[in-house]
Amino acid sequence: QVQLVESGGGLVQPGGSLRLSCAASGSIFRINVMGWYRQAPGKERELVARITRGGSTNYADSVKGRFTISRDNANDAVYLQMNSLKPEDTAVYYCHAVNQLGGNFWGQGTQVTVSS
């Protein structure tokens, strides 16, 4: 099993910044893709950003130009730098990983609240 542990959520004012971190541990077998999803109350979980082992990235249109995903392959970690945060970014953010065997793993989630 792979465990994903997130950190860095919290309360921030509109226009502010937060940095989320996620570290993988356990029976890791070459994690290929790591990413971040979010789920707001009453809404479905949606992709925020993802990054391949080689560094290719995908972003949701709603966060392009404001969020940046990065990863540390040596330590099986992924980060999400969130700038110019908006109230509509409020959600629980989940770390996600897919390993070479096709296994999907999720973190427990971290709350991000953007409010004045």
C-alpha cells in the first residue's frame, strides 16, 4: 500500500497564497503520475493539476496562470503553489498518485478556505 500525506491547507484571504505538499510512503512502485484534486461542498471531485514523472503538466482551466504543480521524484513528493486565491477555490484538496502497476492512491485531504 501507498500512503499519501498532505499538508499546507488553511484559511487565507482572497488574493493570498498557499503551498500544499504531499509525500508518498509505503510500498511505492515507481509512481508515474501525481496530482491534486479538489471537492467543494455539493460538488463532484475535480482535477486541479497533475504532473508526470517526466515533468509534463495539466491544469484545470480555472487555475491556469495562478497555480503551479511541481514534484520531487527522489522523495516521491508533489507540491501545489496556489497564488491569487479566490473564494471559489475553497474546497478539500486531495493528493493523488498512480503507480506503474496502475494502482490509484489518495491522501486524506486538506481543507483550503479562501475568505475575508
